[in-house]
Amino acid sequence: MADMCKVDKQTSLLIDEPDVFIPNFGFNIKPKELTISPCSFRAIRRFVETHHYSHGIKGGSILYCFRCEFQGYLVGAAIFGRPCMPSWKIFNLKPQQIIELRRLVLLDEVGRNAESYMIGFMLRYIHRHFPHIKAVVSYADPEHGHQGTIYKASNFKYCGQTAPGVVLVDKETKKSFHCRSLSINRPYAELLSDKVNRNLVERQKTQGKHRYVYFFDRKERG
């Protein structure tokens, strides 16, 4: 099966990005009432930037995206990409054998267990269509009160915390960027570097993130 990103590039002109307006349903949405499907990055970008706590999508390359809908409305989204950190070395894998769940966001109206329900769907889809992938890694950020509960519920294995780091906080937009963003060959890195030079960025120390990994091989899960 073709890589989803390649398919998206070919069909992007045919895919309209949905409105981020979400009606007030007035009730919790049950997981089994959701429709989850692979999609283009374009189809969910504005939704993720609006509803994810980071309000941004920066870092490594994007590989696979999924959308979660209820009655035709976009209520959730997820993005998988190449790990920003050398995770393949940690887990004794090749670079192409591991991907990172980089963004997962669901609206508050979506009821309990929806996160694990969506993760389960995506893991099964990836395992079925991309069998060369052996593991999925993800991180929970304690700076935002996240401990990784949804990963534990989805049979991910806890692998400790990463080393403390430093983020660059834009004083104007309040968006944060990893310090490695300055060395990435992207337009936003040039803008960030310019703001650093103009003293419009503040450096802040951060706690290490909780690292979780899901192995598709049951023997590796321990």
C-alpha cells in the first residue's frame, strides 16, 4: 500500500480542510459512535492547531494522519511521524521500523475511553497496512499535567523519562519550540532564529517527558 503522505500530496487539491466550528452537542459522545479513518495532513491541520494544547505542529516529518468524526463533524485527530529523538537506537530497531505518535487530540465532548478506542483503531490499521513498522513510541509531557494514562490503557510499555530539556517560548505568540528547532532547515526555524536575535524568545527549562512504546510483536511487550 502506498505511503499515506504520498497519496495526500497527489490528492491534496481534492481534499477540503473542514471547518473547526464544533456545535454544542449537549451530551457525551460514545466511542462506538465515532468514525475513524486515515486522512491527509491538510484535512486536520487547523483542527490540531486549534485544539491541541501546544497549538502547533513542529518537528520531524509527518507520515500518517487520522481523523475522528461524529455525525460529520471533526471531533478528533492524530498525527504520526518519524521520531525526533533516536528511538530506534534505544529499542534496537532500524529507523524505518519505528514511528512516533506526535499529536493526539479529542474534544471534551467525546466520552471516556475514546482515546484508547482511537489508539486501538490506529494501531490495528498501521499493523495491517504497514507491516514493516515494529513499534510506536510516544511521550507524555508532565509540564502540561500528562502522565501517560491513555498509553497505559492502550498496552504501551513505560520506558522512563527523557532527560530535562530547554524550550524556546515566543514572547509574542506564547508558542514553545524545542531548542533543536533552530537547526532545522524549515522556514519557521529562520523566523525563530530572527526572534532570538531580537530578544523576543525566552529560554525555559523543562522536565523530562515520560516515554512509552508499543511493540506490535507481543513477545516484545513483556
